[in-house]
Amino acid sequence: MGTRATLTVVGTPLERITGKLGRASGGALAEIAAIERLMSIYRGESDIGRLNRDGGSREVAVDPRTFEVLGRAAEFARLTGGAFNVCVLPAEEAWGFKTGRGRKVPAAASPALPVRGGSDVAMRAEAGRRLVRFPRRGTRVDLGGIAAGYAVDRAVEILRTGGVRGALVDIGGDVYCLGLGARGEPWRVGIRHPRGQGVLTVLSLSDRAVATSGDYEDYFIQDGKRYSHIFDPRTGRPAERGVVSATVIADSCITADALGTALVVMGAKDALRLVERMPRTECILVTEENGELRVQASTGRGAGKKK
């Protein structure tokens, strides 16, 4: 997935000696690796690689996990009014992202094509097979905004099944805090300041997920303007609604991951309105206007303040 996966597992000396912790963490890491092999856009024979190559001309059979993630992606597309949409790869590539080549604003004569909603991915299950196709030729998907969160959740499920009571699973900043840490206290997770080297805030979490998306993660500057890797699927351009960082706290990491991306696209007002409607979901947003940063949070995370 182009990032690093880290597991921190808590247990007793006996659990370590008997191999209980090693078996559980090994199984969790193996599941993360399997999901990477299925969903990477950089592997030609992954489910997503085959789908992006052949999905416009025929149905492609995929693993149940890939099918599940595509289905959840469609749900988040509907929930966010199209602010989250995995069919954004052609737009990303038009700007030089995900290509390994230089990034630049595309020429006006060849703009990135806007992407549409769930109608771009057709899914059906038949005789135990999961089949996916693209009704519109040229559609290609990138699960970068959701796959890591899904992998975190799958890893946590395996750890729980293996009897692990405390663990922190982190895939590139998509984090789940299982149980308590080694000192019997909630896990502490720092949220990076989007314009500095320090920490914006520290969260204390137990049995909760947290993910942050921001324009500082992957971007280029042209003519003094910053263009980030987070695209607005409705325009085919990098998001430009003033949110430079969105942190989401939720019960599942797939929700935190997908919503974090969508909130950057939506802008602060619509983002806060959406999160306030969702049970057991919170967010911390950092917006920027005329070089001034402002922190805004959903109910339960304190009032907005300037930084």
C-alpha cells in the first residue's frame, strides 16, 4: 500500500513464551500483506490491477475482500454526496499522481475528467463468485482512500480472535487502538500539525479507530499554489475547500479512513454537518484562509480555535 504497517501487541510473559502473541500478530500481518496483494494499483495481477485493465470490457472475478471494500466505497460515496469516490484514478494520473512521473497542473486542452458516482462500478454475486465491471469505459479505481483502513480492521479482528487484549495497529497513520496499552491506560495517539513538525493534539483512545487525511501528505507547488493528492471526484481536481487536515475518530478504521478523505473534499461546514449526524463519530478539522489556520471540531471535541 506504499506505506508502513506496524503492530504493537500487549500481553503477559506467558503469552509471549507460549507463542500466543506471535501467532496472532503473524496472522494479522499476513492478512495485511494479502490485502495489499489484492488491492494495490501497482500490481498488474492484483484484483484492482485486473479490474482497471479489463473491467471496462468484461466482468472480473474478485476476492470477497475486494468485493466488500468496493461495496463499502459505494456506501461512502452515497453518504458523502460523491465527495468520496474510488473512481478517481484517471484524474490523479492526469495531474501526475500515482504515475512515478512529475506532477503538474494539466494543460487546459486536456483536463482531468470528472468522475461520477456508484453507477461507474457494477457488482453482483453469482454461484459463489464476486463479479465486478465498469459500465463506462475508461473507469479505473484507486482504493488508496479506504483499503488501509479496511486492512487495519481485518488485522484487529484476527488479533481479537487470537485472544489479544491490547494492541495498536497502524498502517500509514490509519490506527486502531485495541483495549489498553502496557500500563493499563488508553493508547495515546498524536495528530500531526499540518503546517509544522510538531503535534497538533494527542488523543487517548481505547477500542476506537482514528485516521487523518491532509494536504501535507503528498503534494506539489506550482506558481505558489499547493495541489494535494486528495482529489475532489466531482471536479477531477485536487480538493480546494480550505480543509488542510481532517482527523476522524470512529468505531471502525474503514469509516475513519474513508471519511477523513471525504471531509477534506467537502469543506468544514458540510463536513461538520455530516459528522454530527453520525453516531459515535467525531472529527477534528484544520482549515486555512489567508495563511491563518483554524481548528474546528465536532461536538465533544471542544470549540474551534485559531492556531
